[in-house]
Amino acid sequence: MKTALMIAILVCANSAGDVLLARGMREVGTVPFFSPRELYRATCKTLRNGRFLASIFFMTVYFAGFLSLLSWADLSFVFPAMTLAYVVSTLAAKFILKETISLHRWAGTLFVCLGVALVSRP
């Protein structure tokens, strides 16, 4: 039960980090060309972006939790289970970021779910 709860927390942290990073970088905008001045401007704007900073927090929680989880659970179970973050991230992209998800991507997400179900069986 402890392992399943930790995996759920880490999947949510990983997906939250990804969604916040995507939204934060959209707010920063594109770098029109790679000059030192433009890179400096984009870096400063990125480091002041709250969503970017929150994404770093969630990704740090994910990484520390993943290391902790590996201390008591088998990698052969943990790693496939963590791929559920792809499913959560795809759903978040659709409903939070309002992205259009193609049929091929939904099919890929379904295959990930099936793969996790197969690997997770005792």
C-alpha cells in the first residue's frame, strides 16, 4: 500500500511539474534568435516566472521521492508504474493546457496503460 501511494504521489508530482513547465515557458515566449542578449533576456524572464519555479519544485519532489521509492521497491515494478505519468500528463495537456491530442497519441497512451497493467501483474 505504501508503494502504491508513493507511486501515485510521484506520478502527480511529475505531471504537475511537466504541465507547469509547459505553461511557464509559453508565458516566457520564444527566443527569436540565439544572441547573448536574447538568451540573457529569456533566462531572466524564465527565472522570474512563478510557474517555472513551481515546476522545479515538483520535479525536485519527484526526483527525491523516486530515489526514496527505489530504496524499498523493485525497479522492475517502479519504473513501469511511473510511466503512468505519461497518461496523467496527456490528460492534463488536454484539459488544463487545452492542447489537441491526436488519435495516434491517445492510442499510444492506451498502449502505455496496457503495458503497465501487464508488467504490474504478479
